[in-house]
Amino acid sequence: MFSRILTLSLSLVVALLVGGADGCSSDPNVEGAKLDLQNGDYERAMTNLDEALETNPDNVEALQLRVEVLRQQYENTAGAQPKAAFLAANYDDMVATYQRARTLAPDDAANDQTRLALWALAVNAGNDVIRDPEADVATAVDFFETSTELYPDSSQGYLGLGLAYLRTGDAAQAVVPLERGIAVADDDPVLAYYYGRSLVLAERGTDAVTFLEGAQTRFPGDEDIQTMLLNAYTLSGQTDQAIARYEQVVGQQPENATYRYNYGALLLQAERYDDAIEQLTEATRLATDNSDAFYNLGAAYQNRAAALNERANATEDVTEANRLVDERNENLEASLGPLMQARTLSMGTPDEAGVCDALFRVYTQLGRVDDAEGVSECAGISMN
């Protein structure tokens, strides 16, 4: 879901910071810490800096170098989990140390480089958490909130904060930072997509339609924004607009399986069964591993059979009623192939029971008792 997030390079930041730390200092402990840092002896470097700051708590160079020592120690820590643990234990200290240096020397350009390094660390660390399904997302929220405080004019922190809230399932909370990100960078299609997505998930369908229609105009080739706009139409009850829009995009991209599937699902919802079957048949041809497409195709046949059955029951013409019943049974038989394929594709997942239930109903209506018994256990239905 979050494959479009970025990893920021720190190479330029490192070069500038190390270069800025090469000058002479009147404090021998700071000079010693510089040598220790070059040798990769982070523990000794920190000891030297602690002694320098004990002597002079307002030593700006010592404060700046202290942040750099911790940053390089983090970068050279082996293993994702140890790196994450180190940063979690030391990041707040790094930020507080930078803020003290900034307070003491607001015009010192080295502080700008320290801020940039801390911001990049926060964004990258937050992105790492988001990508890890086992990680505590609250950690990412903290990192991204700090990044927005360090660089309020950068959209990256707002994007990451919005994604973190989306990971927690709190779409309403995600709207606020993503909206601020859009205000900073309204030319970013990734931000536009996730802001629109947050509005859709927060069930603000009308707002989502308004925003995403504008985003689609700005980014006409972005399929994710296109799909999210169609979802927004559906959420806001604008089904006719959604169907019209899907008809247009399917005509433009007939080999797009996702558009075919979504269009077919909308047509099924609108009880346009013939059209739904046409689109869903194409969707299953284009994406042979989409169990939902096969299930909906079976459902379309099944629902068309139900409509035919109602017509058969309503007519007094016996010949017409028999014809309609035969057509109903043909549609029920036609539903079995896609439903069985849907079961195969969903085997072992929670969706399998729903597919088995649909199969059970079809078999029962066709009078195929043995087949119905064969799927009853999977469907959770007792035949005793």
C-alpha cells in the first residue's frame, strides 16, 4: 500500500557535517572526539564530548559534534532491529541537543546541516516502520511529527504522518497532515492520492469527489487517483457518475483488469446483470488469480437467475414460465464454473466460506443434493 514512499539520501549531509567538524577547537576534548569519530570509536568520542560539555555546557561545537557522533553510530549499527532500537533510545536526545545548539547559536550554518540530518533520519526511520508490518506504528507517528517540526515547509513529513495514521486505521486523523502536505506541495501526485484515499476511508465522499476530480485534472495519467475517484463516487452515492466514468476509462484501457473488475462490480450492484457478466468475464480473463472477480461473475449469473425466477413466478403463461425456468437453470449452471474457481483461489482464506455458501445455494436450487452436501461443511451449514 505504501510502495510510493521515499528513502532520503544522507550522503551529502554526512559530507557537510564531517567537513564542518574538521576545524580547530580550543577544547582538547572536542579535538579528541573528532579523532575518535574518524576512528569509529563512538564510545570514547561521547566520553570526550561529555567532559567538554561538563566544563562548558554552552560549547556549541561540542553539541553539534555530539549529534553527529550519535548519527554516525546509528548509521554503522548492523541489523534493522538494533538500528531501530538505537534510534528509539537516542533520537530525542539528538533533537534536544540540536535545539540547544540552535538556541545558543541561531546563525551558525552548521546547525542547519544538523537539522537536515535529523529530519532525514526521522523521515527514513518512519518510512522503515511503515514498511514493517510487525513494527509499532506509534513510533512512526512520533518520528514524522518531529520531522514536521524540524522542517514544516517540507511535504515529506506530512505524507509520512498521514501514512502512519492510515496504517493504524485512523483515516480521519490522517486527513489533517495530508491536507497540510497538499498545501505545501499541491503538485505531488503521491500526496494527492493518499489525501484522496484518506477522505474516502474517512467516509467523506463528497469532499473526496471534489478534491479527486481536481487531482485527476492535474494528473490525468495517474491510475491510482483515477481508481480512488471512482471509489469516491461510489461512496458518495454517485453510482451513475461512477458507472459513466468507468465506461469511459474501460474504453480507453480495455486491457486493465482492475478497471474491468470495478466496472463489473458496479454494474452488478446496479442490477445490470448482462453488462456485469460481460465486464467480469473480461476481468477474469485478464486476471486469472482474482478470486473476487470469479466470485462476482458467479454472483452475476446467480442474480440474473433470481430475476428470471421472479418473472417466471409472476407470469400466468405456463409456456413462458417453463421457458424462464429453463433459462434460470442455465444461468445457475453457468455460475458454477466461476464460483468453483473462486473457491480454488480462496482456499484456506476467510473468503472460502462465503464462496461455499454461494455454491450450496446454487446446488440446492438445481436439486443437486450430493453436491450441496459436499460444500455444506465449508459453508458452515448443517444438513442433519
